[in-house]
Amino acid sequence: MIIKLSPQEMHPPQQLAVWKNGEQLNINGLTIDLASLVEGASLPANAIGSAWVAGPIQRVGGQVVLTLFLPNSPESTEAERFPRDLVDVPDGRVALPGKAAEEHFPTLGFAQIDWSLMQTRARQAEALALTTIAQLRREADQAVAPLADAVALGMASEAEAKKLTDWQRFRVLLNRVPEQAGWPTEIDWPAPPA
């Protein structure tokens, strides 16, 4: 596990106590179980029921990587203001920079995690593919509009009529991209007309 720390001045001052047990983190008494996070996936901070999570949580190279807010005050040390990443964090109480939390935090149970917000590699690939299709479709629509007008008004040259057909064929092929066997990671993209 890699824990990154984001210094945050907090008013009123707050304390942070973190314990690690395998792929579970107990943050000020609230346990976050990250065992279900698959390789290459990420969870946005708002999917976790903890205000201490500062950014997305990811699994990279088999390790959970997350960022926590580190409370700071005007009296914070340089190590607290510019914390280093905690790498290969062992089980037990996590050694955070600065003074250890004095407060004892009661056990609050498990944090709610909205797993529906998890972005897997497949979801990320699909989102990228859909964005690419939308961009190519806009370009095709812009090319088709004046050509379609010329054909509808009987003002199109033979070359313009052929270009219209080519662009329309391209749009149809774009619409069929999600039906390909390799969707969304292995796509045979249609070539736009020259």
C-alpha cells in the first residue's frame, strides 16, 4: 500500500490516526475495506464515506494507492508541511509525520463505499472509445451538412455527391463500432473520407 499525504490546514485543529490491516485502513475509527478494488481500477474520493480521503484510490501494480489529508497547523513541522509518500506501509498503526494523535477514536464500523463509481480499465477504455466516436461523428456531421444541402437543392457536382455518400458511409460505420468483437479495447476504426 502507498499512502500519499496532502497537507491541509484545519480549523479547528484536527488529529489523524490511521491503522492498516491488510487492505483495510482504519481512519479515526472508521474502517475502509479496499480488497475489492481490482487492478487498474480507481475509485473517486466521493465514493468513500470518509472526509479524510483527498483523491482517487487506485490499484497500480498490485498495490492500493491513496491520498489522505494530513492536518496541519501554524506549528506544523517541515515533515508535516511537505510529507513524503508512505511506501510499503506495514500492518499496524501508520507512522504519520509529526506528533501522533493523542485522541482515542471509537470504532465506528465500516465506511460506505459506492462501488458503482469504480472505474475499471474496461470502463475507462469504453469512455475513451465513446468520446472518440462522438468527436469523429461531429466531424462527419460538419462535412455532411453542406454536401447534403447541395444534393437536396440539386446543386451538387458529381464529386460532391460522391463525397456525401462517403461521409454518410463513414457515419454508419462509426455507429457500428460498439458492435465489434474487440469493443472497447481492440477497435478497427473506420478511416474518414479523404
